[in-house]
Amino acid sequence: MSTKLYVFSSGILKSTKEKFLFNTGVGEPFDIPVPYFLVDVDGTKILIDTGISPGCIKDPKGTWCN
């Protein structure tokens, strides 16, 4: 049995630190990587967490702030 893991980046979400770390870095830029993964088990391929929501690309505030 052979298993391989491939790691990809689908982009970076840009925000500010206080939105993720309570009372820390108010207004300080904060980048969140958005990875996704491909697992290959003996030729069977499985995608895991396939990146940023399409809604986030078109309307980030509407998608993540509601």
C-alpha cells in the first residue's frame, strides 16, 4: 500500500489580528493561509478542504461577516 500527501495553497485571507486573537494586535495586519490537500492511496485520489469558498472571492464581507 502506498500513500502520498500533497499540500497546496489556494491563497491567503487578509484580515487584522484582533479578529482572531482576543485583545491582541488591534489593526495589525494578519494573513491566514488557505491550504488544501490531495491524498493519493494506491491511485485513489481524495481532495480535502478544497480552498476558499467561492462566495468569499466575490463578496468577502458578505460571506464571512454575517
